[in-house]
Amino acid sequence: MRDELLDATEGHVATLRINRPEQRNALSTELLEELAATIERHDRDPQIRCVVLAGSAKVFASGADLRTLQQADPLEHYLGARIRAWATIRRARTPMVAAVSGFCLGGGLELAMSCAVIVAAESARFGQPETMLGLVPAAGATQRLPAAIGRAKALDMILTGRMLDAAEAEQAGLVSRVVDQGAWMDEVRDVAAAIAARGPLAQRLAWETVEAASDVPFAAGLALERRAFAMALTSPQGQEGIAAFLDRRTPDWDGRG
């Protein structure tokens, strides 16, 4: 049986690649559970400082596996394995980078939006086609997409099935950067390496604080930011970062929790 999730680690970066070409990288329940468990395992590993999520050059992920959806009852969709898997993915605090080439649709786009950074090849196409099937996005698109690109454009995508190409997605604020097709994964590796090179605790706190911005009032968000800064400043990593800067050397993050 083909391994549907490839997991490789190089230095402080783990790369997870969805590998279901015959199903256009559709997200079955089994794949989602494996993806969530693998992300959670890397999230607990202090040596992993960035996780890359990728698909193939033709498709990042085409959405939910429809055969999986047909097999479950309503309670399963509300409380079951898929819901738990998505919750686990969203709880991850190790910064994640989505490496998107080709189609990124439905649950695939929701997976990409669960990441801190989205790097898109020029071939990338983003969409939420669920209503064409009489369904509604169910893994965060109705909340994350308006926050990312605004209510008007999000509703256009969700209600009409409109797809954004890479350039428009970047212009709208959905994508962090667009790169040449041939340099797609090279750019992702550079981004992941840059994330992994910085203070691990500070990176986690920064992402957590930005993620909270859409959930709390402005004053509460500032309070979270101040708390995160105080935690980072007084941590061994924060002290090491300052000392390394003053000494004009590269910080040594290992062993400084």
C-alpha cells in the first residue's frame, strides 16, 4: 500500500508531503488522522522548529475525500475523528509553512490557512467549491477566509466557486509569497530554514499571539502580546539572543528552553 503521508526531517525542519495522486490528494479521514498525529508528534519535539506541509506539483490537496464523507453519520461529522484531527492541527504551535503548487481546494485551502505562512508556486489555484456539492466549508474557511481576504471576496469564492490564481491570492492577502514554478520547493526550504534559525520559543509565542488577534478585543490582544514579550525576554532563549547580538555571534538555541 502506498504511504499516503511522507515524513522527512532535515535539521530542524520536518517536511510532510501528501501522497495520494490517484485521489488528487483528497483528505480522507485516515489521512487527516495520520497528518494530525504526525504534526502533534513534531510539535512536541524541541528539535523541530518548523513544519512544512506540501502536496505534489499538480495539487496540494483537492479537499475532503467524498467517499469518506458519504460513510459517516451527522454526529460523526460534528464530533468525530475528522473534527478531532482538525482541532489537533489547529493546536500546533510549531510554525508551519504550506507549500502550495497546483490546486488547493476546499479542505486543502483550509489546511493551508492553518499554517503560519503560505508559499505559492505560480501554478497555484485556490478555491472553496463545497456549495457546488450542496455542502458548506467545515474546517474553518467561513471564519479564516474572510479574516484573510475580506468578507466580499470570501463570499464570492464560497458562493460562486470562484478560484484565485497565485497572483490574486497574494494581492488579496491569502498568500505570503509567490515564486517561480521551478523554484517552488527551493523557496519553501529557504523560508523554513529562516523560521527555524530564529528563537524557537519566540516564534511559537509570536504565532500564537497573531492567531489570537481575530478572537479577542484589541486591548486583550495587546495584553497577550505584552505577556508573550515578557515570557520571551526572561527566558534563557531571550537572554541568549540578546547576548549573541551584543557579542556579534550566532545564537545557540539548543538547550535554552
